[in-house]
Amino acid sequence: MKINNTFKLIIAIVISELAGIIGSVFTMSSIAGWYSTLVKPALNPPSWVFGPVWTTLFALMGISAFLIWKKGLGRKDVKIALGIFLGQLVLNTFWSIIFFGLHFPGGAFIEIIFLWLAILATIIAFAKISKPAMWLLLPYILWVSFAGYLNYSIWQLNQSVGSGQVACTQEAKLCPDGSSVARTGPKCEFAQCPGENNNLWTTATDGNTGITFQYPKTLLTEYIHTVDWPPQIQILNEPFTCTEAGSETARSGQTVKRMVDDRTYCVTKESEGAAGSVYTNYAYAFPLYSTGSTQADRKTVIFTFSLQAVQCANYDDSQKTACENERSSFDLDSTVDRMAGSIVIK
């Protein structure tokens, strides 16, 4: 049956995008879990970038394949070129399975080398038939080259997870005095800026599990106070999940998912007003995975604590403004994220 060019174009794009859809089945479940726990290189893009980029690249691949297909399958060079093209699509899908599905960056890096060579072979084969088809594949091989760098870097940075030795990314935090500090220590936290009080943070140890973590003795806030403090910690032997629902003032509270510095949290808040203050119970749940972990090895950590926030309306205008400014600028997520990064399981 003869297919007109419009249908050929649609089929070529659909087949290409289908490879991406299959890969995304393994990718999406890991982005918010295992992948979020990895140490990443400084040039690693935000997770949301990958979806739009790959969707565009697969569309360009489909258009490129169409330009070759419309030359006629009766030609031997067209058949060979499209065969190589389909082969690299299969390798593309396998990379997602190995990296995100099997949590095996080392194996994925070896696979991406073969993928890169297959893309190069496709470009060479397409160039002999259609120059526009060749040019459409150049963004693809450039992105896969960049992905190879990311893959290798993640593999190297996370090889020692679990051994107590971690290579930190070369990022810097700007301090108030204009200097900068780098990530350091077993959990790759930013070092403290000059003048910061090292004694504000101390170590808590859970008597039942032996788990330790760092927490601030005080929040350095005037209108927000700790109630149940230090936070209680709980480890669940089950994969991290989060279902958003509810309202903060409801009996069961409100649960939302949020990302803090590449770590995904499921945050539940329950608030109640009493005696001129608002008391809020917090539960921060987040995944605790390691490179190469199996489904059975995955755990969920939960921090629970309570804070008291004084009602700003209780004060005169000057204090009311100071109270409201403190409430709006208070960054609880960063404090919890630092505590999460300090967890040591013995």
C-alpha cells in the first residue's frame, strides 16, 4: 500500500516520540526519588529541562527520518539508513532503562557510548541521501554528548555512596561579606560563611535506631518559636510516595509536594489557633535511596515537629510589620533540607 508523504511524516514522528514515551516510563518514577538523591555535577540542568528538550529532539528525529523515507524504500541506501536510525532509537530507550530503571549509571555510560556511535553512523548514512536530514540530527548528537558528560560525572560522583566518602560538586554559595564557600563533608553541605555561629547547630541521636542528624538549637526568629523540638525522626522501609490533598486548617492537615535543592519532600501541615498564636504541626517526608539500591532497599524518612507563630495582629504597627516581614521571609524548607542532608544511619 502506498502511503502519502503526510502520513509518512506523522508515522515517523510518532515512532520517534514513542521511544521517548517508553523511556519516560522509567524516568518519571526515578526523577522525584532515586535521581533526586544523587550528587550531580555543577552543569547539571534542572530536572524540568529534560522533558521539553527530549520531546523536541524526538520530533526532529522523526522529521529527519521522514526526509529519508520519502526518497523511497526501493533504494538500498534508504533501507540501510533507516535500519541504523531504528537501531539508535532502541539504544536510546535502553539507556533510560539502564540509568533510571536499573539505577546503574556505570552501565548506562557504557551504553551511551554505543548510542553516540549509532547516532554518528545515522548522520553519516543520512548525509549521503539528504543533507537537511543530516542537519536535523546535529542537535541530537550534541545533546547526547552533553548527556554523556552528565552520565559519567554522576557515575563518578556517586560511586562511593555508602562507603562514607563522597565527591562533592564544585558549586559555591555567596556569603554576606562577599566571600564564597563550597560544598564539603560527608553530606556535601555548604560550609558555613565567615562569622556564622558554628554553635547554633547540634547533633540529635534517635535512641531507638541510632540515627543522628544536625539541627539548630534555635531558629533565630523573634515571632516564630519551636514547640516540639528537636524534630522526631522516623524511617519507613518503603519507597517514597506523596499524595497531595487536604487543607492546612482541616483535621488531617494539608499535604503538598515540593522540591528543595534537588531533594523532593512531601510536606504535611496542620494548623490551629490558640491564645493569640498559630500552632502548626509539620511532617516532612523524603526519600532515602543510594546508587544501585533495589526496591527493597528504598526507605522514606519523616521529620515531625511543631512551631508556634505569634499572631502579628496582636502588635502595634511597627512590631506588626516586623512580624509580618519575618513570617514572609522565614525559610523553614532550607532548615529542614540541611537537617536532611546531615542524616547518618549507623
